[in-house]
Amino acid sequence: MSIRKREWTTAKGEKRQAWYYDYRDQNGKRRAKQFRTKGEAVAYETQARGEIKTGVHVADSTSKTLQEAGELWLGNAEANGREASTLRQYRQHLKYHIAPLIGSTKLSRLTTPVVEEFRDRLVEKCSRPLARAVLTSLKGILKNAKRIGLVSYNAAGDTAIEISKRHRKKVVMPTKDEIRAMLQKSGELWPITRIEITRKRTQKVVAVSWRPLLVTAIFSGLRCSELRGLSWDNVDFDEKVIRVRQRADFLNKMGVPKSEAGNREVPMSPMVINTLKEWKLACPTTPLKLVFPHETGGIHSNSNLHAHYWGPLQRELGIISGTVTVKDKAGKPKLDKEGRPIMRSKPKYTFHALRHFAASLFIEQKMSPKKVQEIMGHSSIQVTYDIYGHLFASPEDDAKAMAQIEARLLG
């Protein structure tokens, strides 16, 4: 192993110099690397000696790019049975954030300063929660690369993105008046059954699961995936609970709950019990014994639920937050006869907002944070506090407590 200096004169007569490090890797193959300064060459020599000694050295010429390492990471995640929604998120992180900013960088040249710069650029272009999620994916790529011998260390190991309270997204949920209006209007728009005329001009009774689903969502706090995958076997009218044991992912595939804490029992309110009992009489029998099947008997897709039920309900009530451009299946804006983009009102809330509303009812009822965590299926009490901590606060109780402290002190 040796470091040597090389000097030359360009065609324009300019003096140039560089430092070369010649060495043999752990397999005995001769390698060479060029540096601008002797200090850089010496630093690399020190690093290379240690890596060669432990058998983990990877030369620049054989090193994969971060993009290539990312593809290997995705393949490993898929082979290990990660959920489709998780894989989709990983692919989005790699395609839209990691690859454009840093994907062409070779793993052998990926250093902590490079990762730190990548983090700073992420924070500039994304929300902090998204930036942190992308950084977590980068760490996963490098962890997998280290496991299979592509790098000797995880350059992103010590890089972090802190999210203070002022950066946390506030929980947005419907008001009680809006919920009351939704319950009333949903009954008018979607009665449990309706009469349709078939092509043969005969009458057909069609069962519509939308309103029972809405009532259950409002008072149970179940996730949309859990409602879509709920079966009658897990609705216990005697014990007055819904047992969450499965869910339908975004591809409509049935699977286990989101986490171990997702397996839980959720109490049913009287309105939920009465609504579901009435609905069960009309609900069509399906192979999966679904409580809220699509009118065709299958699983409601998440997009269908938003497009045909949740969105229209809010538009009917004027619960909107601006306008959006209507697009076709290819993602291109639809145009009217005069060539102008077709606009329509944008619903104010996502369906997940009903889950937040249910949690607020539990907290208002003086349920303990631990009980709220159990009903909501949060993986930890910290998750519950992070999302709903502000709802547990009670200025009146705080003032009363301070008065008692003062009384005990002053007698």
C-alpha cells in the first residue's frame, strides 16, 4: 500500500497535481483511488486498512449506487412479507425523494456530511414528518446494504430530524354539529335498502351499507381498513363489543391488524348496536361474512368509499375546503366544452377524521389515557399522548389543583 503524488501540465500550460493511493483489497485485487489533497488520501488509507482487515472493504469501482441499494432493500422487504401499503410507501420514498436527490451517489462515497446535506434538502422541500419518514427509509437501505456487505457502516446512523410541538400536525376533526348533520343527511341519501330497476325491467332490492358504516365509525374509532374488513363473527351483540381481528389493506387483501395492539375489543354504543342489528337483517350474505360489503358483495375499496360516499356527503352539506381540478384516469385535467379545467369542491375532512372525533368523545367521557389507547389500538401510550394529549388538558381542573396546592401550603 502506498500514497504517491502525481504532477502534470495541461495543454493550456496549467500546473496540476493529484494524490494516488495504491493498495490491494481483502481479495488480493489491486485497487487505486485519486484524491485532491494528501490529507484526503491519508484519511482514506486509514479507513481502507481497517475495512480490509475486517473483510468489509468495497472499492469505488465495484460499489453500487444508493438507487441500486434501494432496489435491493425493496426486494428484501417484499420477500419478508411487508404489507402492500408499506411497500408502496417505501417505493414512493425511493422514487420521489431519495433517487432524485442522492440516488446516483455510490455507497463507497456516501458519508455522514453527504447524508446531513440530504436531510437539510429534504426538510426544505417536505413537511418534517414526511422528511423524517424518508430519512428512516434511507437508514433502512443502508442497514440492508451493510447486512449484505455493500458498505462497512451506516452513514445515516446518527442523522435525525426532530419534530417539535410547533411542527406537529394538529388533529382536524368534524364538529358535533357537523356530525349531527352527517348522520341526518346520510339517512336521507342512503337508506339501508333501495329499489333498482334491472335491465329486464324488474325490481331489485339493493342493500346499502354506507350509513351503518358511518354510524359505527363515528362511535367506535375503528380505522377505515378495520371497518372494511370487519366480519359478523367479530360483532358480539351479547357482550356489546366489536372484536378487531382483521383488516382490509388498500389492495382489498385481508390481513391481521396494523399492530399487535390492533387486536382489541371496542365497546359499542346503543346507537351502534341498534343500527347494526337493523342492518344485519338487510345485509347480504358474502363469502367473507362482511359487515359492510360493497353492493356487489366484495370489499369496499378505500377510493370508492371516499369518491362515492364520504366526499358526496360533505359536498351535500357544504362541508368543503376550497376547490380541486377534476382529473381523468391518466391524471390529466378534464376540460369543459370551452377547454377550461373542470373544478369541483374539495371535502373538508378525510375519513380518518371520524377516528379522531371518536377519540375526542372517549376523552370527553373522562376515559383514562390508557383506556383510550386500548380502544384506539395505539401501539403505545406515547402515540395516544402525541395525537390527543391536548384534549386531555383541563384548565378548570388545573386551576382547582393550584388552589388546593396553595391552601395546603398556607393552611
